[in-house]
Amino acid sequence: MSAKTAVLPDRKITRDDIEAKLQELRGEVDQRAEAVKVPAIAIAVGVAVVTIAAAYLLGRRRGRKRQTVLEIRRF
């Protein structure tokens, strides 16, 4: 048997009962979402910064490789 057992109420379940239970569940979900939001934003910003830095450095390296060397000599 499970730890939680269903208890039959002595009265009919009303719309207010259902709304109260949904609000309770929504409150728990909102709390967990707020707790996860700040670290998720920090991770996203970190990934964006690393991606931009890598693209810059790789582009610089490629630019140096393809750079034409022009030598001018005067006689």
C-alpha cells in the first residue's frame, strides 16, 4: 500500500476546494521556478560571453592566417 491513502470526504467537493488546491500547487511551482530562475540566467549569460569571446579569438586568428603580406622595396 502507498503512504498516501485517499480519504473520502464527508461532503461533496466544490469548485472552491478545487481552486484552493490548484492555488496551493501553483504556489509551490512558482517558488521552485523563482529559485531556479537566477542561476539559469547566470548560466545563460556565461555561455553567451564565452561564445562571443571564442568567436572573436577564432576570427582574429583566421584573419592573421589569411592576411596578405605586402612588401614594398624602393631602389
